Amino acid sequence: MARDSVKNGLDDNQDRLPLKSHKKIVGHAVRSTYLYAGVADLYAEEGDREYLEMLHRVWRNMADKKIYITGGVGALYNGASPYGYFFKHDLIHQAFGYEYQLPNVTAYNETCASLGLVFWAYRMFLIEPKAEYMDVLERAMLNVNLAAVSLDGEYFFYENVLRRTKKLDYRLIWRLRRAKYILSYCCPPNLARTISQSSEYAYTVSGDRVYFGLYGSSKAKLALSDSAFTLVQETDYPYDGRIVIFGKDVTKEGVCRLMIRVPGWVESGSIEVAGKKTLLSKEQAGSYVEVEMTPGKDRVVVDFAMPVRYTTAHPLVEECVNQAAVERGPLVYCIETPDADVATLDDLWLDLHTDWKPVDYDMEGRTVKALEGQMLTPVKKRGDGLYQKLEYAGMKPVRARMIPYFAWDNRSVKDDGTYDVYAIEGKLDTPDDMEYDEMRIWLPVAYFAQ
């Protein structure tokens, strides 16, 4: 390839090393994800195994050590090259950092990077239909990508943080609110296009097999090698794990094979075909289960159990040590200022004994599935000192609500302003007096001795 002839390249453009020598995902996050999506297409056309081996190496580095729980990628505003020589000032903008370098307050996660991840994951799936690729695609689509646009579809994030505090002692280039117009034109139209085309990720057909990707109520006209019909999916997913599948309007009779994706978060469930139920085990999570269906005759009922679960991070993700995130099904949950009666969300701790109750909650005229339960808050509050004596006087309960991460930043005053990518003329347009709710995904855990 022409890029392999570049002299004195930089990790910012992923051209320091020839493509086939790449071992880690580095550099500008949007350029990275788009590059590897393109390489996946190249492999699909030419079949050069060295490219596939490289894609596997880079994917593993990203999926195992450099992706946020929300599916966001590109953690840093600016990063140094892990390959380069430090004193050459090989700085990278909108960057993948070192392994496990995943800050929350200053998380960059440009929207276009998570969209590029979707394009890359989909192409990897077309090369080799593994459930992991669709799991990553789903995580990004249902969490960070939906969070990048407001519920009314009019306001957008360029970056996607995992924690927002009331006051920062420094100013960021980007505002901490969605804006109605962004002078960097890439993210809003790219996001709108990807959401409008999300049906492309619902099914993939190969011979007489139908692979399930994104779950959701839908109808699709399919022409397989042995049958032709309209495939119908009825479900309230991602809020409910029950999915009913059947075929109608059959124009070519025959048996088709459904490849049911069992998401990686599933611990129990079942698949029922023509009244015969098969139980799912935790060992089947993150894989495809094949079932046969005769369109127009059989109904397939998939039921994934969706208990609320707590997720912890690798101990080298320093900002998340001794903290946990709350998930249910494919959705990551967060908490905002209106969701608990505390002075600051920094005073909230997760109570692992809480029985979270899923409830319908109205936000901006939309109904989302919130979680209601109990958290804990310290009786003795922390001070503002950089370091201070640890004083513990016990905990007291406080009622709390958690909402899907994709629905955050929809209850505060809207920001009608425009913001620019590079703070033209040196103006950092994050006003000191801007008001907004706090938000957190990761929360400290109240561990008690048994």
C-alpha cells in the first residue's frame, strides 16, 4: 500500500510502522477505527492473511485494554506515542492512550471514533461471524452513540464523558453540555446517518443462515438459498430480554437456520422452538446458537434474563479502583443530580444489597426504563483538601434512581450556543458560570465485613 512508503511517519496517522507491523491501536482514534475498517474491507477483497493477523492483534489491544464500558474509544484529548521517542514531541490529538488509560472526567471519546468502531466491528463480523464483534457494535450503538444526541434529536456531543462534576478547576476545549450546532461538521451528520442506517446491523444472511445482530422489533424480507419470507421480530429489547421471532408472507417454502446471538452479558435464559425449550447457560454467552425454523409454521421465543448487575474494571484502570458500574442487559446506567437527594454525587456509594426495581420513567416526553433502589451516603462528609484525614462515622441510606447512560443530559437547561473544535482565537468557550447536572457512571462501593 502507498502508506507503507511513508518516511518518518507518526502514530497520529498510524503510519510510523507499515500496516502489517501494527501490534497496538494507537494515535488519532477516528483515523484508527476508519483505517482498520478499510483494512478489513481490503482483506475481504484480497484475502491477505497478514492483514487479518494484524487486525486481530490491534482489535485485541483495543477490546481488552482501551475501550470504555460505554463503547467509547479514544480516551485522551492529547496523548504521547507509545511507540515514539518522547523527546521528539510526538503528540497525538483525540488519542488512544496507554493500556488501561481510561479517565472519566476528561474522557474524550469523540462521537466519530465510536461510529468508526461500529464500522470496523461490522466488517470484522462479515469476515468471521463471531458474536464478540456484534457485542461491541451493540455496546457502542446503544450507549455512547445514542448518548451523543439528545432525546429530541436536536443537540449533540462531540466528546462523550463518563463523569460530569459541578465545577472543574480547569477548562476544557469542549463544553460539558450538548450543543445545537458544532463547527466541526463531522459528528452530527455521521451520527444521524449511522442511526438511520442501523437496520443494516440487524441481520446478516449467508446461504440458508440468518445471523442476528442488533435486536429490536423489525420486519425484513429475506431471500435465502432454501426459503424466502418476511422475518418478523417482536420485542421490547433492550429493556426486555424476550424476543419473539417468526416468518410470514412465505414465497418459497423451506427450512432456514437462525443464528441467535447470545450476548456476552447473558448468564441465563432460554430458546424455545415449536414448544420445545432449551435452556441457555453462562458458558454460551458471547456465542451464536443455531436453531431451525420453518417460516410460516414455527415461532421462536428467545428469552435472555436481564437482572441488574454490577461491573468492575481492571485494577490498572486507576480512576475506577474500588468502584462499580450498574448495567442491565446491554445498557450502561448512570446517575444525575436529580436522581438522589445529596449535595453532590461524590457523596453516593453503591449498596450491593439493594434490590433495584426497573420502572418506566418519563424524560422529555420519552419513556425510558430507569432503576430505583437504595444507595448510601457517608454521615461524615469529605473536605476539599488535596489530602485529609480519613474519618468514618457510618453510612445512611438514600433513595436513588439510575437512568440509561444514553438518556443523560436531557433534564437541564438546553444550551443553544455553538462551539468550535479548536477554540479559535484562543477563546475557550466553556463558561465558568454554566449550570448543569452532575453525572456519574462509576461509583464507590460500600463493602462491609461479613
